[in-house]
Amino acid sequence: MSAENLINIELVFATSDKQRLNSVVIRSGTTAREAIVQSGIGGEYPGYDLSRCPLGIWGRVVADDRILVEGDRLEVYRPLRRDPREARRELALKGRNMGSST
């Protein structure tokens, strides 16, 4: 494979206690979902089914078949354990907010 058939992207995934941001070299024409598989990131997070997680590029959700281009930042969105709006409501009922520690 020649260098002109390769592109560089960033791959981002985060859990509540660990974040990963890596540069990944992939073939030109690779889709977003294919890049996840090729990166091998799924093996690092066995508790998550990354084949089903939504994907985004620079904060915007994209389809699995979106062709990546040089410089894309591919983000894997994990399911939230709790709806943030509901968490804020519950804290407000207790007279607290998201920034308070007590």
C-alpha cells in the first residue's frame, strides 16, 4: 500500500475514568465503522460493544458508512448511564447543582 493511499485521523473514546485519543493511519476510502474495527480499540474496552455505539466526527453524529478524510476526529459515543437532565433535576430538588461536591 503506497503512502498516498493512507490518511491520518484521530480516534477518541472515553469512559468515566479513562480517555483515549490516538492518531490512527487508515486506508483512504475507509468508513467510520471500518476504522473502529481496524483500530482494534474494541479489545481495550471489553465491557463496551463498540460495534453498536454511535459515531461522530468533531461532535456531530455520522452514519457508519461515512467515508473518513484526512484530519477527521472520529469519536465513539458510549451510552450514558444516566440522563444528565434527570440528574440535574434530582440535584435541584436537593438544593444542589452539578458543580457542587456536597
